Amino acid sequence: MEGIGPDQFLQVLSPVDQEKYQSGLPKLDRDDPKFCWVFENMDFEQWCLANSQVLWLTGPPECGTHEVASHIVDLARSQDSETQPIVFYFFCSTVTGTKSIMAAFIHALLQQLISYSSPLKKISVITAFLCTLLDTVICRDSDADADLWRLIKNPDCSPELKIRKILDVSSVNGHWHANAIKQILHIEQEQGLTIIIDGLDEAKDQKTGFIKEICGFITHLKQQTCKFKVLLTSQPQIEIKALLEGLSCIEYDIERKGSVLLCIFSTSS
């Protein structure tokens, strides 16, 4: 959109600063036995080595899933390679109580995508996102959308106000925001993409809808690129387990019980 730069756009977008939150989490010692349920697990090692895979970590608060997610973000970003994957990350606890957690998730990813992009690409990313949102809103053809269209065509209205109005009108439906970023998320296959989403249970009353949207987002990635990895974390809840059924999973309780049984069998022999 004419008249507004990437920095101004991000101010209007107002995404939660995920890096600030992530950098404030306690750093863990990977050799600490507390975290062996993840780092010594074959499924985690396979996820690290795979080109495309989704892994779900689940356990109670005391098992440290937040710290594990933060460590994996640092690990993914520290890879010294010309084909280092682009790393997106989102901590659900940063947006508790927001109107649409899916919209907040997309805004965070959009901020990170813009930060990875070249100056020219930044503008094209912003333009594609806003145009897709605007097309979706206008097609709905409600009174509120008609007001928006009149505002968009008003030459006296500032670009910031137009963008803010587009975001406000569409913010009630995070699905629109997800569709908008799908239109611009064209990652080079040789580069790849890593997404870490921490604390699905903290989406509270939006949990079911948010997880369904994330699953749809993952399906889209499978159709678009050969190289992507997604890491999800949550507390063990029946509802989440039903929604993520079929995904590769490391469950803290299961791992601990398995270790206990192994010790019993070893002692018996």
C-alpha cells in the first residue's frame, strides 16, 4: 500500500514481540536429566534430522516444555549453513485473552517473515497480505465492509488509518489472516522452514479452533514445500490429544513410565 513503509506497517500491526519473550525464558542445560525425556528420545532425534516432519511434545508444567521450546528456537536459529531454514516461533502465553489468537499468530509470523526479507521483498509481502485480506473482506458484502470500502477510496484518509481499519474489520476471523499469509509464504525448497508453537493449551476457549487452523496450516505447508518442520507443545489434555491424533508425539508421562518399566525388567533379569 502506497505511503507506508515496513516499520510503519509493523507499528500498526502491533504484533507481540516473540523474541523479547523467548529471550527472557530461563536457559536450560541440555544434559540436565530433567529434559532427557525430550533430548534423549529417538523421535526428537528423528525430527531434527528429517526434512519434513511434525512433532508434538506434551507434559505437565513442571517438565519444562516452555524452556524446551525456547531452546529449540535457539538451536534452529544457530545452524551455520547457507541453507539454514527460516525459523518462525510463537508462544501462545503471550497473547492470552486476545480476540483472535489465530490472527495474533499470523501477525507474529508476518513480523518474522518481514524481518527475514530483503527491502524490496518486505513491501511485496505487506502488499500481498493486505490485498488478500481486503479482497476477502469486500467479498463478504456487509454494511461494515461497505464503510471500509468507502474509507479505502477516500484520498484524504491516511494509509495508516486504512491499514488499521482493514485489520480491525478482519481481525474477528483469524482464518482470513491465515489465508492471507498462505498467499505469500513461498519458501525456497532448498532453504526450508521450521515453526515452533509453544503452549497450545494456553489458547483457552479458542483452543479447538486454533489447533484446527494450525493443522490446516500444516496441510498447506505439505502442499507447498518439501522441506518444513513443525514443533508443537502443550500440557496433556484429552481435547488436544483428539485434535492432534496421528502426529508423532513425545509424552512426558509415557516416557517416564517407560523408563520405570525398563528399570524393573533390567532388575528382574
